Amino acid sequence: MSIDLSSFGLTEMLRCRRELHRAASQTPTMETCARRICRTLYDLLQTRDGDHACVLVRCYKTHAFGSLPDDLQRFVRRIGNFVEPPAATMKCLTLLATVGEQAQWNTRFSSRNHQAIPLPSPRIVERAPMIARLIQDFGLNLASIINPTPEVVRDLAGKSYGVFHVEDAAGSPAIPAQDDFVDRYGVKSVVGFGGSLASGDLFAVILFSRVTISAEVADRFRALALDVKSLFFPFGEGTVFDRGEGLSRPDLESGIRA
């Protein structure tokens, strides 16, 4: 049932959509759903030689700081170096799921820098080039993601679903960790797809690929964004995160600053 990512055509895209729904429907939380989405994409997409095409697959969503689990609030405070306590409404780009070829890339708790990234202002977001580029490539405004007022949420509901694409990851200013990630693991292209949820929050699935992905292939992932949104649709504020997983995993905090 594998799919060659380098020749991801219409037939392959339709198969991928079916597999996502088969694997990730009727899950208890958005986090579990996101984990199954990432696992399905990681296992399904392969090279022509039958290896995993993706080094790493991750799913993020923006989430208000005040409704994050306690462990993620502590994480945000630590990496944000805030002079004043963060506002409860401050958006954080939160890692929901991660699957990859290294053991420490298979649990969100082992990420040293990306478990929840504070987004206090457009100016701060612009300092994180991949996040800023992803939001812009999705056709969204930085300010609307950071402060989704009711008017903004209504406007976002009519937005199309976007694709973030870096065909040549080596040397790209949009992709950080060039030496210890891109070069070390042979990442050739990066594709992200996503959009906005009913809440106005952003969601994105990002593939770090060891095969070159053309613009034509990347654009086919736009359709998958609608599938992910439909899979996320049933989940409200109380069913985003898995329960009983609020402890950090320092024993796994090794490897790259992923």
C-alpha cells in the first residue's frame, strides 16, 4: 500500500486521503488523531527503493497559552524568557504529534524547542522564518493568527487551504537547523499543508522529505488539508490533548534540537 512520494499524482493523492480517514477517524482526542495522521503519512509515503520518503512528519496547531496543559505552560515560560507572565490568550504553535526515523522524534515530549512555541506578536513570529513563511504561504495574515477576533474567525472560515513548499531545503533560510538536521539527515524538500479550524486556530502538517518534491506534487497536498480539517472537526476545547500524559520525558531529550 506504499505510495512513491516523488511521483505523487492524482491517484496517489486519492489513496492517501482514503488511508488518512481509515486510520484517523473516530479517535478520542485531536492529539491521537494527529498522531495517526503523522504515522500514516510516514509509513505510506516511500521512495522508489521502498524506504521511508520522510525523515520526519509533524502536526502543529495554534493554541491559547491559558488552556495548554500545565507541562506545556511550563515549557512556554521556560523558552519564552518572559519578563511578565504570558497572557492567557497568547497563541502558541503547539506540537500535537511527531513521527520520524529517530526514537526521540516519536513523542512530542522529547522535543527540546518545539513542544509549544510562543507567538506573542507578529514581530516575534517574523524572527522564526519557517513559521512566518508557513503562515504567509497558507495565505494567512500573521496578526489574524495571533489574535483571531470573531470577525477574523468568520473571515478565516472562507479561506482556502494552503501549501508551504521548499523544494530545495539545503541552504534555505526558511528551514532552520541546516547542519544538524537538513544536512545530517539528507532532507531535500519540505512540504506543509493546513489552514484554519472553526476556532480560528491554525493547523499544519509538515513533511521533511529525503526525496525532492516538485511544486506540482506539493500542490496536491492542498486537498489533504481539507481531510485533516474534517478529521479535527469533532474535537472541542476539552478533547484536544490526551489525558494522563502531562509528564515530561527527559530520558528522551537527546539528538537534534527538534
